[in-house]
Amino acid sequence: MPSLREDAISSPPDHATLDPQDWDAFRSLAHRMVDDMLTHLSTLRDQPAWRAMPPAVRGSFNEPLPSTGIGSEAAYRAFVERVMPYTNGNIHPRFWGWVQGSGTPLGMMADMLAAGINPHLAGLNQAPALVEHEVLRWLAEMLGMPSHTSGLLVTGGTMANVLSLAVARHVGARAAGFDVRADGLQGRHNPLVFYASTEVHTWARKGAEWLGLGHRALRLVPVNAAFQIDGQALREMIRADRKSGLRPFCVVGTAGTVNTGAIDDLELLADIARREGLWFHVDGAFGALAYLSPALRPRVAGLPRADSLGFDLHKWGSLPFECACTLIRDGVAHREAMAMTASYLAPTARGVIAGGLPFADRGLDLTRNFRALKVWMMLKAEGVNHLTRCIEQNVRHAEYLAAAVEQSPDLDLVAPMSLNVVCLRYAPRRATQTNWDAINEEIVIQLQERGIAIPSGTVVNGHYAIRVANVNHRSRQEDFDALIKAICELGKSLSASRSIA
Ligand SMILES: *Cc1c(COP(=O)(O)O)cnc(C)c1O
């Protein structure tokens, strides 16, 4: 094996770098990338909502590790041909499957700019850190939290919620007389437990497992007919758990459940948490942003009373993945639960590390990207009012869809429409067919495979339902008309062919 020195001698005299050899050629490629992507985004409506991947494309991802590069031009071509057309469709105007988010052109460019200057966002003495501080202050204000609220931008709602739960766990352990940072939960005879409704998102179970609480620490409270947590049942569970020696530490409310869009009674939960001396966390992954709208705000009343709030900006905030936020009212508790010091990271009074690493001290990541830039640029460019208009439009379109479903003799609304999620079934009233589950499941698959639209499926009250979750700023009313028409046509032809068979 040659020494690195010999290798260096045998290679060309110019030094090795990952910068372009020819900046002018790279510049024209980069311009083409931007142009192509803007063409893609501005013509989405004319493209199918989804394309199933041809086997040749699927099989093409078995290439061996490249030892010699093909150059940026050829690598870009591979992206255009084999990657760009075959995504899950979430940026398309007729995507309403799951609560995802469709991104924005400005967000895309902001991500490019952030990656271009590529700052290290543990904190440090730099303008990008001030941008994140400013964004956190704006987000707290947008959601009615006090100006001293602490927070952190993170990858997604899961992380935002789990980080909050970690702070709640620290505070709960302290109240129970131990230091969970030093001792963990090893050998505790009085387990810490927390409460959420049976509709809570999977982050709560994952988080309980990850934080060493174990998922049995997640106490699932029954819901009422509107899929909201049952307050009476919650009180009784807390009482019974205390009696049997468990240590309740937190109540989780959801503003916008992933299944039906239901919003827990957050005022009620805040009252119960206060009376019981428990941490109150709100999972507002997508629903928290309803707070921006004066018309929708009453539905999430009580949200600003949260001790911690996790919410996404890559769902209803429409920013490109990944972008979410944790807000924690008690900044001291936040720091005490998370902060670390190391000699090589000790802050100085001046220089690059002055001011320390506030963001690294609020979460798990040390090296963090500059995701704050896309939030900052969106809020500056569009203003909160325009973002609010987009959110209100989504709710209006969901209401339009729900009304159309109720008027149709062939369709059934299977859960109360709440916020922006509509769960429906094709089930003509006059028909005798009983196997609607299988037919509705097939309708969803065919809508997707034919590239018509992307709803998802779920189970509501034991029955398969077509689920439309609208956080899409590109959707227009005509898209929902097209959806209804397609569901009815597919349903008709599927039930005809099945009753023959
Ligand atoms: C999407 C969602 C989450 C998880 O957020 P990610 O950004 O996907 O990690 C948590 N809770 C609710 C209610 C959600 O809708």
C-alpha cells in the first residue's frame, strides 16, 4: 500500500478538493438545476399525483459503490431520470394522504442558501444563531406563549414531542425526589407514568420506550364520540394510579389527532394538569397552527397554557422537510434537563464561541443545520397573515368536501369533520352490498395507482375509511370535486364487478 505522501506525489499538481474544477461549468449546471426544479414545481398540476416505479428504475439502485466518480453532470442526470419522478407525491396539489406537507419554492431556496453558508448551529457568535433565536421568539408569539419561552428547532414533530417529554420526565423525577440525569430510571419502584388519549400519535409510545420509561408508562385514556380525551376517565385513572403507587408526571393533549383531526379539550386538560400538579404537554404537530386564525383559535383554546408544545413547520407550515419546533415555557427546567458542558466547548467572552452553545444545550444534537433560515425567510417574505390564509383555506376546503360527502347518496362521512381531516366511505344507501371495507380499500389504491389523487386509508370505529387530510397549500376546490367524482366512479365499477363475482 503506497504511503499518502507517495500518492500525493503521483497525483496531479493541483490540490485535492471537492469544489468544482471548473466553476463556470458548475455554475451553468447549477442554474439548470434551479430551472429544472422550478419547471417541475410550476407544472405539478399537469403531472400524475403519483407514478408507480417501473421495475427497471427500481432495479437500478443496485449499483456497486462508485470508486471513481462520474462527475456532477452525470450524477444530476441520474437524479432527474430515476429519482425526481418517483416520490410519494406529497408536493402534488391532490395529495391528502397522511398529514405531510408540500414544501414551498422559497423554502427550497432557503435550504440551498443555508447549506451554502453551512453554519454550525450549536449556537456560537454568529448571525445564524440570532436568526434561530428570533424565529423561536416569533413562533412563541404566534402561538400565544410568553416571550421568555425557551425552544428549539428540530427535525420533526416526533422529536419535538419526545424532547418535551424528556424535560417533563426530568421535572417529574425531581418532584419524586430523584435525579433522572444522574440515576436514570434504574431500579425505581414507583414508576413515572403519563397520560394521553387512545388517539395519540405513535411518538408517545416510541418516546416512552426511548426515554427508558417503557411504553406501559403511557397510560391511554379513552375518548368520547368526538375522539377527544375523556376528562372524567383521565381524573379517575390518575387517582387509581396514584393509589397503586405509580407517579403521574405529565398529561399530553393533542391538537389535531393524526387519525381524525380531533382536538382534545385543552382548557380542560390544562385545568386537570394544574390541579394534579402535572406537566401539561400539547402535541400540536399540525393542529397548533390553527391558533393563527382568529376563526379557528377557539378550537385550540388552552393551547398557550401548555408547559411544552411540539409542532411541525413542515406540515401545516408548508416548509420543506425537516422542520419542527419545541417550545418550553420554563427555560430553566429546559436547560437543567438537557445542558452539558465540555472543556473543548467552554464559552469564552469573545471570539467565535462567545455566547456558548445555547441550542446544543436544549436538545440532543450538537451539530445542527441552519433550518431556522427557511422559517425566517418564509415569515419575512409571506408574513403570518398569508400563512394564516392558506391554513384557513385548507379548513374551508375540508368543510366543502365534508358537505359534498353528506349530500351525496353514495358517500358517508364516518367521523365528525374536525379541522381539516375528512374520513369518508363509498357506501350507497340504496345498495345491499355489505363488503364496503374491501371496496373502499381498493378505491384508495386505484386513486393512487392511476395518479388521480392521494388520499390514505384508516380504520374508524372498526371500518375502513378513506381519509383526506388537507394541509396542502396547492389544492383548489376543483381538486376536491375531482376526488369525489373519481371515488364515486371507481366505487360504482368496483361494486358492479364484485357483485357479479
Ligand atoms: C405528524 C404527527 C406527529 C409526528 O410528526 P413528524 O414530523 O412526522 O415526526 C406527531 N403527532 C401528530 C398529531 C402528527 O400529526
